[in-house]
Amino acid sequence: MKELLLALCLAIVLEGMIYALFPNGMRRLLQAFLEASETTIRVTGLGAAAVGLGLIWLIR
């Protein structure tokens, strides 16, 4: 459970760093997501989850 919480905290830190370092890029990305279809957003999210799961599998 401790590892899960640490992983979530690390994800929050990394996301915060991206927003802090590239605010205009993140604004454009969020605007693109607002204009994208629900299916596109869903497929992108599932793809990102699959890549993350694959990376975890490789590391462990």
C-alpha cells in the first residue's frame, strides 16, 4: 500500500512539474482534448494505461 501511495505522489509531482515548466504547451494540449471526441480521449487514455502497465511489467 505504501508503494501505491508513493507512486501516486510521484505522478502528482511529475504532472505538476510539466504544468510549471510548459504552461502554454499544457494549455494547448487541454484545448485539443476539449475539441477531441469522447472516443479519441477514451482510446488515448486506454493506450496510456496500457503503456504504463507494460512499463511496470518490464521494470518488475
